[in-house]
Amino acid sequence: MTTNDLTGQGPSRRMVLTGMGAGLLASAAMPAVVWAQGAPIKLGFQLHRTGIGAAYGHWYERTAQAALKVVNDAGGIAGRPVEIIFEDDGTDPARGAEVVDKLVNQHGVDMVFGPLFSHVVMGSAPRAGELKVPYLVCSEGYHVASGALNRWTLQPGITDVRSQIASMAPWVAANLGKKVTMVYPDYAFGYDHRDFFTAAIAAQGGEVIAQIAIPPTETTFTRYLPQIPAETEVLYHVMVGPAVLTFVKELGEFYGTGPKPQLFGFIDSLEAVDFATPGLEFLEGTHFWEAHNRVKQADAGEFETAYRAAVGVDDNGASVSDAADVATYSHMFSVWETLFVIKAGIEASGYAGPADRQKFVEALEAMTDMPLSAEHPQGAKRFNGKTHQVFGVQNISQVQGGKLMRVHQTTIEDGLYDDAVDYTTMAF
Amino acid sequence: MKWGVTGLILLPSAGFACALPPSVILTLPTGHYIAAAAAVVAATALLGAAAHRMPELRSYEVARGVDRFPFAVTTYLAFVGFLGLVLVGVWGPTDPMHNLLTLIFWTGVWIALPLASMVLGNLWAGISPWVAPVRMVRVLLGRRGSVGLARFGHWPAVAGLFGFSWFQMVGMVPDDPRVLAQAALIYWVVVFVAAVAEGEDWLQQGEFLTVLFGMIARIAPLWRDRAGGVVRWQVGLPGAQIVRMAALSASEVAFVTLALAGLTFDGLSETFFWLALIGENPLEFTGRSAVQGVNSVGLIGVWAVTVAAVLGALRLGRALGGGFAVGPVVLSFLAIAAGYHAAHYLVMLLTAGQFTLSALNDPLFRGDAWLGLPPFYVSFGFLSVGWVVTSVYAAQFVAILGAHVLAVVLALRLAGPSRAVAHLPLTALMVGYTVLGLWLLSTARGI
């Protein structure tokens, strides 16, 4: 019995056999690389297993495992079986850098992917740059496209928050109203929404008439709600954290049964939360941004169906084994899609080992359109090799009978903006 | 380029917000629960002090028999199991939620075992991984003497508990299987060497898990007394064992207060209240690495406040005409330590415990079902279901309130002849502790 048998960490027998079979097939065409066939490609996953990101980490791991199974069942990557090594970073930037180091230097992974939280990405990406290892983040932060990171850091699996927010403005202005009051938490996340949306709605002829910043440690909001101007047509809310239910409840009490503005929010507030949770009734009829529709829509195709089945998510966006366990559905597809981008990048670059890491990054930078497919179930994407950032479609959903139903889907063009950086001119 | 790093982090690019789930408990009327519990604790103390009559807290022998599971055998097996887990920690999966060392230690040994011991009596005594190895090695070496460690009382265990609490609450990676395996092995060797030198009985005062679990188990209504190969099964009301204990020494008082302070700080350090106090944004917590210094100070500070509050209340009680000797009266806080432990870790047992069950069912992660369970996904969905959250809080409420009522009753018994008014300071402390405990479980929490 080998160590792998004891720990269950190694590739399964079938995985190895599949890889070997594919290797035999490939050997006729490419005899020079026969030696590499069958040796697994090792991918490091920087996982928020503990700490503030644990709720997301839980689903990111599940999505990664599901995608891994699909990849290996179909013969792996470039005929080689694939392993993912998960390392917990505690959702801590300092530990994140250590995890990148550990994955590369101790586990010998070919590349690292998976981190979500922006501050962890900001803390870890410099280390990936020093180690010259591809670092594929799933964080939706604007930090990649802003130029703050490095040649080795890319975000090919999810649109960034700047693009998400900006692409909402046309529909909001045309359908909900042009006088907007924003309620947001008083820190960087809230400022992104404040700044990007204020600019985007102005471009649509609208106006943000009040910006109400709420200290992050507040747990009751009754004293802020009277600051909402009476002429407000749209209340844009992006409150997050434990007090969200209290916020919604108090908002409902504030407006009572009288007239109220249209409400528009980001699903980040209620990601992984069942809309049937007591206190959320007030959100009936209101609108939310979703990257990926939690509730399976009537027009969902085969790719969406296959993705849900593979990850184990039901038609309402909850775990197939527990209807109360709602997935982080609007974000976790990024893990799935990133793994398939890795596959495409390895196969396009002829990557055979760590010496080819630069070729891999260059292959990714050369990518452009990614059609809606089994690999990209959230929707078509367009990758910008210069900014290392992908762009995709976004959805606006309305709460109807306690379920988020799509009422609008943006185009990729709605979310494009001018490049702020050209990473391809930077040294490796 | 230090400025560069700082500048980058300050960029308004924190695209991702927060994974703290919305909290159902913040919408529940927990204030009413807390007020009611405070009233019950206060009323119990006032009625008890006025009545001058408390329950007898007798114990009864219900069965007697041959010891069929001698500790020499069970602790040897436990030792083998311990070594196996250390190997799993070193060689097994690096993901803590897939590694049986991390899972069994943090959910089994640290939570489930003490919970079971609160009902069934001290279970740790039979699975301490030191007893058999120490006994064997001392026999092999022909060693009978000691080296005088006993004169340090329980202080080695106090040091052990402090180190452990710091590792758990402040240390960077308490879940990391490799780190946990190293720490466990080093600690095992240190204690092993000390116990071989001093004798097996030293474990009762020098090894913190033995001391802590032994104390917590004292509230159990069912327990076993062992002597000469005979086991006598006893039953009695919760606390019946405590009133028969010897008065605590100074080092034991330090131990009990540290155990209370550790649980308190573990809860406190996650609250929005604490995070605001130390200038952390709970919605964007910067991670353990950023708060190690301040949380070290916090842990020590909470311990100091706990010691001051307990000793201060007892001194005031004496000044008002009560007995209130420290050694016996602090025994009553064992009930609170047990109740806090149960309430505080209940949710962790229900969440991380699922990973443990899953890993025990399929330890090699290849689809086995060693426990006969069908494959299942770990799920935390219940934390957003109203009635479940209410039930969990109700269970925690019962644990905290029950512990404090028992503590009040014990304090009335252990305080010695006192004027009724002399009970006021300790009663006020216990009411305050009840409120604090229930508030910690119901306030907004980050991390």
C-alpha cells in the first residue's frame, strides 16, 4: 500500500489508466513528449476553508471537485490526469502568500487558482509573481484590470465588479428610475459601488441624489433610513454581513404599506441565503444583479443543466441534499470556468511542466472569445489579454414569489471599459 | 516597496465584500431571553440565600462490578490511536476538513468528548494517551520516585491551557493538520517525559486536558468510582460530585478562571463589538495575522478581568459577613465552565462535526461507507432556517442558564455560614456572567 492509498490523495486507478490511455494515443503523433504522459498535472487551489470566506470556500471546493471529475472523466488535460491540492489560507492575506509558496515549493504544483477575497488576492499575488507561477484568481475584484498586480496574475473566470456595476446602469435608468439613492457599507466594497455606479448612471442621464454610507459595525439602521430623500425613485442597496436581514426588516417597517421607491440590490447581500428566510418578504418584487441565475430559468440549456447536476445543485440553487443549503451560485461558476481555461491554456501552449509556465500565460493572453458551452455555463465570455480580465454577460432578476427570475440579460459590450493597463508589455 | 503594498491595499478595489452570512439570530428577540435568564439566576440566589436551605446533592451507588475496561488497556489503545492520528496529520490530506487529525481533535476530543462527559462522567480518563505509556515505561525503567514536580501544583496545567488557548484563538493555523500534528506530538512528548519522571498521578495536575475534562465532568449526574479493580457506578444531581471535592488550590483557581476566560474571549474576539474596539472592519476582516498582537493582549486581559471579578466578588462577600473562602467557592464556577463549553461549541459541533462524520464514514475519500451512512454533502443551510436557529439558541440558553443556576446553588452550599446580604456580590457576578454568555451567543459576529 502506498502513501497515496493511505491518504486517498493520489489519483484514482481509473484516472491514471485514462491518462495512460490518452498518452498512448498521443504518443503516435508526438513521440517526443511520451515521457510526460500519465504524470498528473498538479493544480494548487488556494481555498478560503476557514476565516471570513469559509461560506464561499465551502462551495468553491465543491465546484472545483465537480469540475475536476468532469475533466478527468473526459481524459484529463492534454491526456494527463489532473490533481487538485487544496490548501486553506484562512482568508488571511499573510497566510495566502504562504499558501502560494507552499503549493509551489512543497507540493510542486504547476499553477495556482481559486482565491476569492480581494485582500487575500492582493496579499498573495506578489508572491506568485516572485515565484513566476501562473495565479488565476476568482475574485471579481477590479484589482487585476486596474493594473495593480502582475504579469502572472489573471482573472479569466469571472467579470470584475467595475464591469458588473456599470452594466446595470442602462437598464436601471430605463426601467426603474433616474433619481437614485445609494445605501452602502462604509468601506472599499461600498465605495466601488458608489463610484462605479454614480458614474455609470450619470452616463445614462440619471443622478445619484444621496449617498448613505453605513459604518460596517452597525447592526440596526433605523436612524439612517430617514436620510433617504422622498423624491428617490430607486434605492440601490448593497448592505452585506450578519445584519442584512435586520436591514431588510427595518426597511420594510420604515416604508410600511405606503409608497416606496424601486429597490435594486446586488446578490452579494444575500448570496447563499434562501429568499424564504423570515424577514425577506419585503424584497418581493424588487430587483437584483446576479452573475449566474440561482434559480434555473425556463430557457436554461444543456450546459446549465449539466453544470447543476455535476456540482449537485437543484433548480432553486440549493444543494441537492439540503434545500436550505443555498449555493454561492453567482460566484462559484468562476472556479469551474477557470479550471477549463487552465485546460485550454495548457493544451494551447503545449505546456509540459513548470519550465513552460511563461508559455502558458502567453497562451492565456492570446485568448479572446469563449462561447457559451459546457466549459462556460454562465455564458459567453471575452478575455482581454492586455488587462488579464474576462468580461461576460450579467443578469437582472426580480424576486417573484420568493424566487429570483431573470428579467434582463446584459451584453458583454454593456460592461466593457477602456484598458487601464497592458500587462503584456511587462516583464515576466 | 513597502509604500507600494500599502498603496495597493488602500485602492478602492475590494471587489468582493463579505461572506459573513446574514444572521437570523439578530432578528430574534434574544433580549427577552437574556432578561429572563438574568431574572431567574437572581431569583434563585435571593430565594436560596433567604431560605438557608439548599438541596442535599447526595449521591447513590447504583451498581458495582469488576472493571472490564481497565485504563491500562484502554489508554494503551488510545495511545496507538493518537499515534495513528499524528501520522494522518503529517501524511494525510492537507485540507483540514478532510484530515481526521484536525477533525477528530477539534470536534471529537475538544467538543464531543466533554459534552458526553457532562452526562456520563469523566470519559477522558479512559482514553488519555499518556497513562499506559507512562506506566509501562516507568515499570520498564524500574522507576518509582519523583522529581518534585508536584510542588508546582497545577501551574504546569495552567501554562498548558494558556498555550493551548493561545494556539486555538490567536495562533495562525490551529486547523492545519501538519501544524496540529507537530504541536500535539511535541506536547505529548513533554508531558510524557515529565510524567515518567514524576509519576502517573502527576497527569492529574500537570496535564491541562486531564485537568480540564476532569473538572467539566464533575457536573455529570452519572459517574464511576474506580478502586482495586472494582467500578462503582454512582448517580446524583448535577453538582453532587462538586460538593465532595476538596477546596481548590491557588493554581487550580487560576486554571478555572483561565478556562472561563478562554471561552469568553473565544466568543468575544469574534463579535462586532470587539472588532470595532480593535479597529477591524468585521465585513472585511484582514485575517488572523493582523490581530495576533492585540488578541494576545485581549486573551490575557480577559483572564485578568475574570480573576479580578471572581476574587473581588468573593472579597466583597466576606466583607459583608459571609464565609466565601476562595478555594471552595470557586468550585461552583466549574458548572459555568461546563455550561459555557457546551453552549459555545454547539454550533461548531453541528457544522464541523459533519465533516468529521463524512471523513469517518469515508476516510480514504473513495466512496466507502464505514459507518453505513450514504454519501452526503456537508451542509450549513440549517443556520438560516428560522426554527433551527431558534432551537439552537434555546439549547444554548438552557445550557447557560442551567449552568448558572447550578453555580448559584453550589455557591450557596460552598460559601459557608453567611448573612443573606453577603451573597449579593457573587450573585451580581453570576447574573452578569449569564448576560454576557447569552449576549456573546446572540450578538453580531464576524470572522
